Amino acid sequence: MDIKHLRYFISIVNNDFNLSRTAQNLYISQPTLSIMINDFESREGTNLFKRTNGKIIGLTYVGEKYYYDAQEVIKKYNEMQVNLHEATETMAGSITIGIPPLILSVIFSTIMPKLILDNPTINFTLKEQGAHRLKSELLLENIDIAVLLSPEGISKNIIDSFEIQCSELAVFLSPNHHLATKEMIDWKDLHNEKIAIFDESFMIHHLFKDACERNNVYANIILKSSSWDFMLNSTKINEELLTILPLPMAEQYASADFVARRMNEPIIWKVMICRLKKNNYTNTEKYIYDTLLELFHAN
């Protein structure tokens, strides 16, 4: 029997074996209750109830022992449920989470406010820095959880790392840019083009520079910034400028002032939630980390 059926069994005994009254109290039909009893006894090859002329009149010796055990199980189950909710309601402490500003805007804009509002007794500190810098902050234990890009550049023996989103980097540019007419952009198309890119504290900067070297492309970087919206606005104003950003931004921040073009052999944009492997985590660290994974899994 599962917990529900154990409750049914106990209720039958507590209602003096009156199946009609028991069914009414449980808001189920009497035939359903009878089928549950018969199926269980048949499957287990034992009788829980004494019967006279097919009517239940009491418990067998086995049934009495089972009734006692069932009460203990239900009592323990109820205690477990209380402890579960009390642990959540009384959770308190501090947590520091490092998230790159672009990822905070694109991926965490709904999840992070919900997490903070749902846990008023936890003190949240958010560090908005590039993923390249956050990697160092995590290794120095200045933050508890870091949102990084894959490859993280840290041994899997040192960190736990779970993927929460996977997409690709794309070229964002003015509709009047000469490359805007292309459906797909090749790496050779970017040779000598004027480019705005994240600064060296961001992993996208390094991923892009590495890809340019692999494809023998000269990246004419004329603007570096930590602000994605500044770079995007710059492409709207300057028709000769383009920038490299995650493709999901094209839908989330759709505008007639810019277009996004996918690339052949694109740079994969894989977002990871990471923490250092430790023998012991605080209850707050465990709770927030598990909650974040659940929230992203649910989405």
C-alpha cells in the first residue's frame, strides 16, 4: 500500500469497519474502497479483516499488527512533511551569487526576483561581473555560486557544474549594415569589420578571439565594454559597427533598429551553474543551489 491506501485502511478501522461511512468520509465510492482491500489481500496472500457472510467485522491477528504498523508509518510521514516545510520556512543565512550582467538580464530576470521574494530570511548578494572574472572569484571562494560559460576552464574535480541553457552567439548589426543582407554569416565575412565586444573580464571576449584565430580572421575591435546594452545601442547608431551577443537576445529584445544573423560554425553559448566541491555546505548553500537547479529544470 502507498500512503493514501494506508490512510484508507486506518480510516476503515476507525470507522468501526463501516465501509459506507468510511467511503463517505474519504470522498470516494464504496466499491473503490472494497476493490482496494480485496486487491491488497489477494496480492499479499493474506487477510487483514475478519468477515462474516462477506461483511467485514474486525481485524485478523495479521491485520491488527498491520494496523499498528500503519499508524506508525503515517505518524512518521506526517512528521516528515512538517519537518520539510519547517526547514523551508525557517531557512536563514547568506549567499553570494556571481552572474554576468547579460546572463542576469536574459536568463535570470524572472527567476532571481522570485528566488529572493520567496526567501525573505536569506540575505542575497549578487555580483555582476564577466564570467572570466567570476571564475577567479569562485576559486578564491569570494562567491558561493557562479554562473559561467562552458568550457569553464576549471577541472571537474574541483567544481560541480550543471547546464541551464544552451544556444549560440550571433552577429547583431544595423539593418543598414552591408552584412545585414546575408542570411548566414561566415567567419571570413568578419575580417576587418568594425566590432564592439565585451571586455577581457567576459568569457565571450575570449571565446570570440579564439574563434577568430582559428578561422584566420582579423578582429578589428574598436570598442570594448562591460555593458551589452551599450554595445547593442552602438550598432543602432553606427551602421558600420557590429557586435557579438547570444542569439536569445534577438527575441527577448526585438527591435527594428537592429538585426541578428546566425553564423556558420557558431560559437556555442552554454550557460552553467557552478560551485566548488566541498565536504560540507551550509544549509543555505545547499538549499539555494538545489532550488536554482529545480527552477531551471522546471522551465
